[in-house]
Amino acid sequence: MAQTSIEIRTQGPGLYEFTDQAASFVRAAAAGADGLLTCFLRHTSASLVIQENADPDVRRDLNAFFERLVPDGDDPSMAWLAHTAEGPDDMPAHIKAALTAVSLSVPVTAGGLALGTWQGLYVFEHRRAPHSRQVVLHLSR
């Protein structure tokens, strides 16, 4: 068993890849063994996703979809929101995080992440302002 925390700095809405940091941690901690990596995001207005890491249009389109699905609180369609004290993007960010996940599990095979060819690990930032997001990586063997 091993655990660490990594920091992902975001610059507004979008997907921020951390596959390389997770893979480095697993290589050092797994020592060629099999196991399970759990990634846990310590925030409620961002989320974690496994997504394609080859074509940046996929990430752009995914972000655009969520922007259309859950617009900011200053959009007339969101006038029903009660939680508005932290800005017009805060409650929509919580909704987007609830629709995705704050925890992911990735199998580890022979000391490496068992991701598919085009899969990457991402923090999905839902807030407009820059943030420093903490991801806990936990390896069980």
C-alpha cells in the first residue's frame, strides 16, 4: 500500500490531465506488481474523469456540452438556484461534479496503469477562476 497527494493547478473550466503523475507514482510504488490505483479529488466543484487524451477536440466538446447542460447561475434558466453566495459558477460547478465523479479506480498491471491506448486521467475543472486542486493517489496491492 502507498499513498501520495498531487496538486493540479487549473486556469478555468476544462480538463487537466494528470496521467503522467499517476503513472510515475504507480511505477515507483508498485515495483512491477498488480494492484488498484484509487484517485480521489478533495473538492466539490471539480471532478475526475477518464477520457480520450489524443484529440483535444474531445475535451473541448465535453467541456462545451457540460456548459450547455448546466449554465452559470446568471443564465435566466438557472434563476431557481438558492446557493449563489459564492458566485454564479459555484452551484453549477457542484451540479457538474455530482454528475461525474470525485473518485476513480484504475487497475494496475505489472506496475503500470491498465488504461486503454487513448485513455487519460483528468481533473475536470468546473469553476471559472484558477484553482489548486488536490488529488489523493492510493495504491493497493
